[in-house]
Amino acid sequence: MLSRFKLGSSTSLLKTVTGGFCRFLNIHEHQSHEILREHGVHVPGGKAATAPEEARKVAEELGYDKFVVKAQILAGGRGLGTFKNGFKGGVHLTSNAEGVEDLARKMIGQVLVTKQTGPEGKPVSRVYVSECVQPKRELYFAILMDRTFGGPVMVGSTKGGVSIEDVAKETPEAIHTIPIDFEKGIQRSQAERMAHLLEFPPECMEMAIDNIMHLYDVLVKKDATMVEINPMIETEDKKVLCADAKINFDDNASFRQKSVWAMRDLSQEDPFEVSAAKYDLNFVKLDGSIGCMVNGAGLAMATMDIIKLHGGNPANFLDVGGGADEEQVREALKIVTSDPKVKAIFVNIFGGIMRCDILARGIVNAVQQVGISVPLVVRMKGTNVELGKKILKESGLKMYATDDLTEGAKLAVKAASERM
């Protein structure tokens, strides 16, 4: 069942399962541990700190023989990452409070670059000071929502602590899956089966089953789309602990998960996406040079495809939706033009619920307020299209207007290439 999954980081795993890009709330590791503890899941002890001196006090309070100090960013690969100040590694061990403070001083306020952050990296505003637990074995376990099955699926492997994507590629037989009937919920027999597949010895079995059952509770009660534990560890003293946790949440449940949404760290998110969300706009930043403003995800995909077909590269996916008003259109255009990589803008709108005259007024207002220094190509079809064209024409704005999608894409590609 899971052979079709491209397993790996939680982000790539989630994208594959859901069949595309979805905006889900992502929280830090220490926040995930707090939620797991609340639901009875066994995790190592630890606490976050936002300053080196605080990190030292936390270590003194915890009083462990050995500590793990982890930079908190919303990206994987921290251990092999490098800070822009030259310090290597976002995960380090130390045996005393002084060492914890020294490590925190090298991490907090710095930018960590990993294989998942891209060259720009992510800012570190806090570290997680936790108990150092020596594992006998490291395993992988996750529960995630699978559209094909139409509900949650447990995923487990005895090969944990490494990229599960590589495991799925090299040894797919090491990946075990058990679907769960959402109406019935997880059954103890299913948790027992997964614990056996993960090869827990008899003396660890009860703790492993307990963790699995409570992790499912987290998925359901917190409206999570995925709960990923990598690694789940078996210790020498026969304990089963969830060491590194990753939880993603469904945006549609934000109204009933206010305490979870209060954990959101905007410093870790793309500022363009944050700005777009304020106006109920869907925005995804890409690597190209042509800004795309459309209404509807299907039209967005078609627009990006036709740009690629004619040799261009989209700089973003900005969907204003079917019911956008003038203010949303204005703000959408502001967001697109604020990206320095954008060399041309292609507005491709089909006026169904959204009227073309509203789009036109939004464009005119945006240009009058902020100006546009790059070529603008507008293609409109649908409700009040003639009125929309009239508004644009009478505005005196310099732009390329067309009724044809192919011609519009070609014009945008040509305009962007001339400014490269």
C-alpha cells in the first residue's frame, strides 16, 4: 500500500499522501513533546529556552547527567546543518549546565541552514534542552491521513532514526502499514500488531502499545493530519520513548484548536504566505520569474503549466479564490509585486462567482497605490468581462491585454525574459 509513498521528511511525506501542496500548521519539536505529554505519550524530559542564560537555568532544574541541545526550526536535517556564523550542527550533546549555555549562545539568534531550509536558512529563536537517552534501538512510527484509504494509516519501520524516504526506496519491505477505520478508531489488536511488526520484546510490549494508542488520540483530539515519531526508541532499561516528534495540523480545524494555533511561529514561515493568509489568499512561493495571479486551484495549475510549456518559470501560485473582493485583489497584486524575483506578472482570471469588473478595479487600485515596475499581462473571461476591459482601458495603465490563454502566457514569458 505504501510503495506509492515518497517517504522522507514530514513535509514530503505529507505532500505525497495528500496528492499535492496543502497548508498545514507546523509546530516546533518541544511544542510537539508538550502535546504528547498531555496525552500520556512517553517522551524524554526537556524544556525550551529562548536565551543562553535561561538554557543554563533549565539544565540546572532538570539535573540530568547528560543533555541534548537542539536548535528549534521548522525543518529537518538540523544535526547536519550549519549556522551562518560558521558553527556546525543544530543538535549537540553536553554533560553540564555550562555546556548547555555555551551551545545555546552559539545557536540562539543565528540562522541555521539545512538540506530542507534552502540556502536562506531558518532563524533560531529558541533551543530545546532535553534529556539525553541512549537508545538500544531506533524505530520509525507515524499515523497520517491517507486520501486513498479515506482515513488514518499507521506506518512503522524497524529502521528508524534515518531518512524514512531512503528506507522506502532501498528496502520497501521494511515499511509496515496498518489502516485504521476512522469510525471505529484504533483497536488494541492493531496497536499490538504494529508493536510486533516493530519487533519489541515482551518486556517492552505494553509501553509500546500504550504509546501507539495515545499517539492516535493526539491525531484525533488535536485534528492532526500527521503524527510522526522518528525515532521511537527502545532503551537499555526496557523503556519505549518517542524521542523526536513532528505533528502537522489541519488548518480547517483552527477554530476549535485555538491553543494549538497559539503555538504558531510566524518567523519560520514565508513572509509572503503570511501576508496572503491575512486576506484569505492562497500563496505558494516558487523559484521562477513570472508572478501568477489566478482564481481557483485548477486554473492556477493550468496557468503554471502553460507558462512552463512556453519556456517560462512561475514565481508563485497565488489564488485569490472565487469570491475575492477589490481589497483582496489589490493586496494580491501587492504581494506578487513585492517579490524581487518577479520580472513579469500574468493575471489569468475566469469570472464565475468573481466578476471581472471587481478584478479590474482591484488591479487599478493596486497600481495607483504602489505602482508596478514590471510588465503586466491580463487575460480575463467570464462575468462582466466587457465592463472589466473597459475599466482597464480607461485607467490608462500600461499593460498587455488578451482574450487568449496561450497568447497571454507567451507575452508573459517574453516580457520576463527581456528583463532577466
